[in-house]
Amino acid sequence: GAVVSQHPSRVICKSGTSVKIECRSLDFQATTMFWYRQFPKQSLMLMATSNEGSKATYEQGVEKDKFLINHASLTLSTLTVTSAHPEDSSFYICSATTGQGFIGGYTFGSGTRLTVV
Amino acid sequence: GEDVEQSLFLSVREGDSSVINCTYTDSSSTYLYWYKQEPGAGLQLLTYIFSNMDMKQDQRLTVLLNKKDKHLSLRIADTQTGDSAIYFCAESGAGGTSYGKLTFGQGTILTVHP
């Protein structure tokens, strides 16, 4: 079945530094990838939708200059948290779809736990 | 915008059935999903149902959809301790700016006692 690999699974960084999270579709071409943020014991909040080769579409309230998304190929999307601060600490999850229809078509990565100290 | 609501907690004994309920507001939802999340992990798709279906059964899982009341439920038969996790209900929009986006409920924490 479809597999999405997300790395790193856990990262601790100093305040003010940037962190890059990768999301790869291993056995299918992902025309669309979604980035979510999850706070402890809360639901997933969609941050942005990225389509290969075009600019990401950000949800209202998400700072596009802080959360840089690049979807340069059909198998890779990256989320860079720039100038991270402790309030950016969270669980970030990506999902990917082929865009051929959404019947069971969302595959999620295993998530990245970001801790900013 | 779209809204999905779930009860936050459910506790059952091993071997009993679990029923997790979900309500949604988007009448144009095309697909409705149930995902399972174990601690520190991503989301695992359990099952999904198309909006023109009333019921779907897959081994121990039964999904019921009442489109009139916008109510979705997930029944887990013979619940095991390994079923303890957070269960998310989600719906995908039909068109426009919501097409393809998933809206998640808050998640139901299922605890299975031996």
C-alpha cells in the first residue's frame, strides 16, 4: 500500500534556529500534500496544502513566512519552521494523495515532534 | 466553515463493543473517514464511507452513516486492549476551496480495560 515517510520523527532545536521536516511518498506520486499541526490532546489543524510545482495554499492564520513549504517534486514536500520559538513546539504531520480521487486516498506520515528550547 | 464534533472519552471492558460517535455540519461531504492514532504516531486509516452509503462493515469495524442527521458512528466489536488509541472522525469537502481538505473532529480517546 501507499507509504509516506516523514523525517525526522523527533527534533529538539534552540530558539531562533530553523528546522526542516521532510515528507516523502515512497511508492506513489503525490500531486498534493497536506501539512497539519497537532497540539497535545487536540485535533489536527490543517496548516497548508501544497501542490507539486506551485506555491502552497496556507490556511487562515498560518504565517507563510514562518512555515515555508516546498513541493519541488512529486515525491517530496518539505516544511521549514523558520526562526523557531517555544510556541512552535508541536507535533507536525504530513499527508499525501495522488489527487486521483480521495477514496481512501490520504496517507499520513508518522509525524515529527518538534521541541524548541 | 465545516465542523466535526466527537465525544472526547470512551472507556470499555475488553471483549465488549465500542461505539464512537461523530456529528458533522457539511451537508456536501463526499467521504467520511475514521482514523486511529496511537501515542506519538501518525494517523492510520481504519475505514471510510461514501456519503451515499448507510453502512459499511469491515471485519470488526462497522460504520453507520445517517446523512439526514449528519451523524457517523464507528462500532468496534470484541474490543481489545490493542484498540486503545485516539480515534478521529474526518470528512472531506465536496468542492470549491474545501475540495480535498480533511476536517477532523477533536478525537475520542478510547481506553480498553482488561
